[in-house]
Amino acid sequence: MENLIKALQIFLKYGNPTYPTWCEHDELHVVIDPNWVSAEDIAKLSVLGFFIYGEDGFMSYEFGNC
């Protein structure tokens, strides 16, 4: 849970969308434009289990489960 909270705190720096997440089977998606996120924070997010998924945001296999 600690890594998820750390990741969400990083995402919050780049926006506070009304509907920030969505899930599919074993996938958690976060809707924050990767072009806004610094390279340093992208590296931190990678360590926390998130990676860039297309142009719309980030995804993790560690935190998504439907």
C-alpha cells in the first residue's frame, strides 16, 4: 500500500482529475498526461510499479485487480 500512496502523491503534482483511475483485469490505469511528468518522476514511478501506457496515462500490474 505504501508504494501506491507514494505513486498517487507523485501523480497529484500533475493534476487532480475528477476520474483519475480506471481498472481492467489486473491493470490499474492513472489518467495523467505523461508529457507533463518530469523524467525524474517517471523514473520514481517506474520503481513504484507504474509505466507509461500510451498518451493518456500510466498503468500498473501491481495494483490493479478486478
